[in-house]
Amino acid sequence: MQSIRDIRRRIRSVSSTQQITKAMEMVAAAKLRRAQGRLAQARPYAEKAEEILKNLAGAAAEAAHPLLEVRPVKKSLLVAIASDRGLAGSYNANVIRRAEVFLRDYNPDNCGLVIVGKKAFDFYKKRKWPVRKVFADFGGNLHLAKAKTLATELMRAYENKEVDQIVLLYTRFLSTSTYRVHLAPFLPLVPEKKEEVSGDYIFEPSPAEIFEQLVPRFCLTRVVLALAESFASEHGSRMISMGAATRNAGEMIDHLTLVRNKARQAGITKEILEVVGGAEALQ
Amino acid sequence: MYQLSIVTPDRVFYEGEVVSLVAPGTAGYLGVLTGHAPLLTPLAVGKLTFRDASGKTFLAALSGGFLEVSKKGAIVLADSIEFPDEIDRARAEKAAEKARQRLAKKEGIDIPRAAASLARAENRLAVVEEAMRSASAAA
């Protein structure tokens, strides 16, 4: 049996770990609340932009835009969004696993990567896939200027015909405890056409010109939304896993306390027996 | 009265019933009253003003975007938009100065970008000025 001292030391170490996981849970909860707020704020713009684009696509059938041009796919680009930090349960592992499944159909010559999140980069920096660009400074915090840099980079790559297809890999935030890894085609943009076109729209100056201006903005919102969803999922996942860790540590402490008490009692019993035995020997 | 929502990629700026809206279209300022025909237009950098049901007038600095008017109401998709009290004056002044310097050099760097940056900064400053003027007139 372990000595009482060893057990006490373990209890102390487990309870300090518990304090850390508890603190991390609380931090994640605060960050989650903020990320959720961001997500709620970002959604209306995306929804409205999509609505307008649909209206427009119906009216401006002839509209051509470099970002809408569908080309035969020779080169692909996968944008994988994961987190910068670990200890978020299986969050990063899930994203990476899905990325690996996607990449199975491609080879390093016809598919590149753009990575958001240090953890995903740690995984891919030593692998055969060419990494075009890494964004590892979001820190789970949606920053509009940085999101813009990412979106611009992607749009430029497509417009310059460096790639013929861009796919976004992110996690959709469903609730604090659930998220779903989601793979969405990003470019070329395929606007859904509305069935009935409200034909009496006034387009100022012209549908084509509006299209020209709307498409890049729409692409930006897609990126912003994907980031917002991913970050909310990340914090949610971290909060849940840290909560579980805190609970596990509690259980472990309970168990160890029990063992410690048993050991202490056994020690006392032994001592009494020795005293009694010694006294009896004297008689 | 109609429903106006002003949204930017990272926040909902305003949501509510308004009586009128004046927005900086790319071809000049345009006003939207109740019952306006469906319209879709890009917006330029400029002043956005609207009046709510109680007659209160709002002024904001808009840095480009879109305006859609439909039967359901009006939507402004703004690239960025601020009320005068949200504008960091010192920062706008600095940005304007920087853009002017870049334009003065005239070579290398992206002239349209510098010009756009200057327009945004000057617009923000103009909006702050106007808000201050109307505040002192009211007092």
C-alpha cells in the first residue's frame, strides 16, 4: 500500500490541477459568451447579403465575375480552420481528421492548404502537403481586419487562377456542447437563383456593376462567418472538456481521500495492537 | 414608417422603424421614404442620416456598402459605420494625414487605396464636426 505521505502528495497535486482546469473552464465560458455574441452579430449581415445576391443573380443572369467563373479543377485549396490552443477536447483532432479524409482524394501536386490555427499548422508543417499560408494569431478571437486579409488572399488566389477550387473546412456551432465539422465549397461562388424574380427592382447604376461590388463583400462574410462559428465551437468544446476534467479531478480526490483515511485507520489499529501486545507481554 | 436595419460584417448597427433615410449613393445622395420602389444600389463613403418614429435624427459616418429597399423595408449593408461618438477623432486625423502624405509622394504605393483611405478619414472628421455643430446649436 502507498504510504500516507504519498497519498497526501497526490491529493494536493490533483487538487491544484483541478483548480487550473476550473479556471480554464471559466475563461472558456467567458470567451464563449463573447464568441457567441460575435456570431449572432455576424449572422444578419451574411443572411442579408445572401438574400440580395440571390435577388441579383436572378435579375443579372448575364453577370460574369471572376469569382463566379467555374473552371475545370486542376488545383484545389483547402482552408482548414482550427484553434491556436489545445486542451479543447477533441476539437482540433476532429478538424484534422476531416481534413485528412478530404485530402485522401488529392495529392500534394494538385492541392494546397491555407491554415488557420496553430494546432492545425503543428500537424501539417511536417507533412507532404504544401502550406500556402498560415494564420496563427487569431487566438480564438474574431478580428475583422485579419479576416479580411484571409478573404483577400483567397480571392486573389482564385482570380489569378492559381487555384480552381477553394474549400472551407470549419466547425459549425450548434450549441455549447455540440458542433459539427463542416466542409463547404467557397469558390467558385455559385449563387442560388431565386425562382421568382421581383422584376420591378431598380438597379442603380446597373446589375453588373452592383454584382462586381457585392461579390467580394459576400465572400468576406462567408469567411467571417466560418471563423465566427469555428471560434465559438472551439470555446464551447474547451469549456465542456475542462468541465469534465474538473469533475474527474473531483472524483479522483474523493477516491484518494478514502484511500488515505483507510491507510490512516489501518495505521492507528496497528499501533493499538502493538501497544496492547506489548502490555500483555509484560504481565 | 418602415423597418430599417443597418448591419456590418461584425455587428448589427441599427434596427428599428424609421420615417426617412438619406444615404450616400455612388451617384449622389438619395432619400428613402415609406413606400419607396424596390431598389438596390452600392453606397459610397459619406454621411448617412435617418429619422426614427419619434422624430429623432441620427447621423452616422458610412464607409461604403449597399442599400436594398424592398417591400419588407430597407437594409444597409455597411462596410463600416459609426455614430459620431464612436469615432476616434485623433485616429481619423492621423489616418487622413498618413493618406495625404502617401498621395503627395505619388509613386509606388497604391494611389486609389490611399485616396479611399483619405476619403474615409475625412468623412469621419466631417461627421464629428457636424454632430458637434448641431449639439452646440441645440444648447
